[in-house]
Amino acid sequence: MRYLGNIESPDDLKKLSPDELPELCKELREFIIDACSGNPGHIGASLGAVELTVALHYLYNTPTDKIVWDVGHQAYAHKILTGRRDLFKYNRKYKGISGFPKMAESPYDAFGVGHSSTSISAALGIAVAAQKEGSQEQVVAVIGDGALTGGLAYEGLNNAGSLKTNLLVILNDNHISIDPNVGALHNYLLKVTTSHLYNETKEKVWHILSSKKLRMLFQKFMTSTKLAFFGKSSIFESLGFRYFGAIDGNNLPLLLKRIEDIKNIPGPKLLHIVTKKGKGFKPAEDDQISWHAPGTFDKVTGERKPAINFRKSRYQDVFGETLLRLAKSNDKIFGITPAMPSGCSMNILMKEMPDRAFDVGIAEQHAVTFSAGMAARGLLPYCNVYSSFIQRAYDNVIHDVATQNLKVIFCLDRGGLVGEDGATHHGVFDLAAFRPIPNLTIFSPLNEVELKDMLYSVQSPEYGATIIRYPRGYGEGLEWRDNFNHIEIGKAQLISEGKGIAVLTIGPVGNAASSAISKARNEGIEVLHYNMRFIKPIDTTALDHAFNGCKTIITIEDGVVSGGLHSVVSEYAVTKHPGKTVKIIGLGVPDSFIEQGSVAELVKECGYDTDGIYKTIIDVARKA
């Protein structure tokens, strides 16, 4: 690394000449590819944003000037150039650095991210605060075209355009987020970026003109010219932004010149750049969906290495294949996902029955209310959203679904601790958050068979709006493609009988509990174990069995203890068994944000892996 090895901060970057920067970009790409080949991460977007990252840190005085990244999938080069090069081998690892920008990690991370569409609002807040304080710092928001499908991005654009605060928004347009982008905005951007005559004419004249005043006059002229090319002016100009672009965002000399030209123009402005996701690594360029986050791979050949548990089925695939089977037999079933068809396996239904599934873009609120509208007309929508992303649509679930008692089936993928994506992506709040809402049934399966059967069972009239919550990753290796079995609403499953100690679990963590209980049985300790399945409605018969026969109840959940199963059982003890002296111990996620690491490492840290459960059972038995 002729250049990268000497860069500890953007101050070192600024010592290079512009002619040396392309070689630095090449070294950055090689470094990212090498690091991610053995330590999986979000490689595609970061490879495409290398030139942009170099240009921003070269031209701006960071960290005094602020760069706010959207989502953070494109920020690996940013991390490497801002003092974390040697730490990057610990990216997304337990006790290592976060895979996303994080304020507590570096002063160069102006705002912490992980979810989509937040950059413009956050950057505007920073810019307004700087303006009020009389600071001359500059603020840049970098947002991908996929993130523009989120409503929050439009709210930020609308507010920024009216406030006239100094702010540069860079639209990093690569025509794809995780899956191909959808919607009218995507089609508009595609039309803008592929109109070669318009863009070439604009670029040539821009270079001929030397004074800023002439360039601004030219920009106004080109705004009116857009009417001739597109039949409308730029949507961004309509919102009060000065629009520049679209230009090649992987052309570093052009990028440097254009940012330098516009950085000191006052007010809100938007630079539209076009980049190639996976740039510089042919396998990632050719298959941009798979290489968004490809896992481990051979850095020379690009061959992706299979996961260790490849013989087991992933929960998301059980969902996808089951939904297809159900849709074939029930013409009222439709699938809805906010921009995650491959991530949640909705693409299985989309491929075979494209008219029965909708990718609505990164728009969780819209996905929920769109589903509610379908349900209001008698359809049966299966709305699949990642657990941590459904938080963005909490009001829609309450206002548009629950209050109207509309039957929408929410399939929450990535429930519980999800691993290396860390605090922003752990799906640990869902059970506690949705439990207080009337007209909701909340279910979490023990394994892939229960998931398949529940997806089938919710068609029954006894079910209304239902949340089915399941984890990321692989199931237990069970055969699940045979006939369906109906699951009675609110009915727990007795796993083992016992006296003195009861273990109540919800979700796949029940399998770890069963292993721990088997170990305890070898020491003569018999434990009552219920797979509760439902947190709402709760099986009161199972709870009464536990309270009447046991002195200690241990609740176990892959979610926050406060508000979840532990709270349900504690509340039941107070209201229905006030005279009994039953100790209730809650195992799960404590009242803190859990950082990145493997799921096994994080579950162990929280104390509800098999060893942690076994230790709790033994401690209780010894004190009895």
C-alpha cells in the first residue's frame, strides 16, 4: 500500500496530489476486498462509493465539516480513511468496530446510522444548529437512490428546501439498493441519468463557463430546458434545491471539480452522481444483489463460500416457499415487502406469481398501510418486514390495522439478536412493543415446522391481525414440506413435565432451553417446560400449571426482558396468584443496547445460551 499505509486521518490524505488519488482509490478497493473476503460485510455499496469518499475527505475539513452517511453500507472507505484502517479487520466482530457509522466510535462519524433514509433530516438538524451558533462548518448528506424511496427522505428534503439552510445532499445513484429499486422515482432517476444528450450538453457548457455567476445563469436555463427533455423540471428543484448532475461518480477528477465548484454555493443543493455498485471487483459488478453482503469469498476468483449450516433450511426460505404454496391455494393471499424481496425470500412468490407480490421500496409505513387497505377490501396480505424495521411503522400498525381490526399478517423476519449488524438491527423490541396493542395476536415458532404451520393457520377465521416473529438464519434441520397442521390460537405446547422449577420459553430459544433441561435431568432435576408459542393471547392454563406446581418460574426470550414474556408472567402472578410465593426469573436481553458479534457470542453475553440456562436451573435447584 504505497499511499493507504501512510494515511491515519484525512489530514494525511490531503498531502497527496490529485494525480495520486486514483491510485489510492485502487488501494482502498483492494483493501476492502481483502478484508471482506474473510470477514463478511456490506461490500458492494462501499466499493462503488470509494471515489466519492476520497473526494469528500479531500475537499472538506472533516471532522469540523460533517459528512452524514445514509444507512452506512457505503461507508467502509470512510472508516478506513478516518483512523480505523488497522481496526477494520475487526469490523462487525464481537468487541470490534461497528459495521456502520457510530458517533461513539469516531469524531468523523457525524451521525450514527443503520436504517435507511435518515441522512437528510439529521444533516439538516446539524446544519441548522451550526448556523444558529455562527459556525462556518459545512454539512454533507450522502444518500443512496434506494434510500430516497423512504418517506423520511422526502420530509427532510421538503423542510431543507423551505429553510434555505446551507446543505449539500449527494445522491449516490447506482440504480439498486439491496434488490433492484422500484417505483416512479426510480424510473424518473433512470430517465435523467440515461438521457445522454441532455447530460453531455450540460457538462460541456458547464466546463466552458468560468464564472460562478454565468454558471448560475446557465443552471437556470437548463432547468427550463428540462421541460423540453423530460416534460417537467427536476423534482429536487421543485422542492427548493439547486440541482447539479447527473455526473459519473466514479470519475474522480470530474467529481473533485464539481464538488469544489458547488461546495460554497449558499443554500440547499443536490449533486446527483451515478456510481457502479461493486465497482472494481467483477463478480460484485456482475451480480450486485448477491454481492450486497456476500458472506466469505475467494478474493481472487470471487467464488462465494457456502455457510456452515447449508443443509438446514433458513427461516426466511421456509416463509417464502410456504407463502407460495398458500398463495396457489388461496387467491386472496398477497405478499408485501419494503425493498427486501431477496432478504426475506418474498422473491420466491414474486418469481412464480409476480402479480401476487409487491415490493413497495424502503417504505415500511407505506407497506403496513398499503396492506391495511388491501385487508379492508377482503384480501389477506402477508406483510414481511424485518423486526427492527417495523419499528418505523409502529403508528401504522396501531392506527391503520389494529384500531380497525383489519386482518393483516405481519411476518417479522430477523426477530431477536441478529449478530454482526449490531444494535441498530437487533430485533429485540418487537414482543414488548406490540404486546399492549389490542386486536393483535403475537406468535413466535419453536422451529421451522411451527413457522410453516402458523403461516397456514392464520388463514382461519379465529385469527385476526397477527404478528409471526422468527429469527435470522437456520432452523433446526427438521423436515417441513409435508402437510400442514393447524395451531390453535393462544395454545402453548408442553415439552416436558417437572416439579419445583418451570421454564417458559417463546420462540427458537426454547431449543436451547430443552438442551439445558436435558443436562439438568441427568443430575436428577426434573423441569416443567412449556413452549408458549403465543405471547398474546397467553395460555393461562399453562401459566396456572406452572404457578400451582412450581416455586420458581424461569422465563426465556430472545428479546428484551422488560415488557416481554417475563412481564406477562409477572403481571399474571400479581393479578391471578397474589398469595403464592413464586419466584420469577427472566432471561433475555437486558436493558441496554447490545453491540455487534456473532449470535452465539451475544446470546452467551446475555446469559440465555444453553450453558447460561443450565447454570440458572442448577443455581435455582441448589437454593431450593
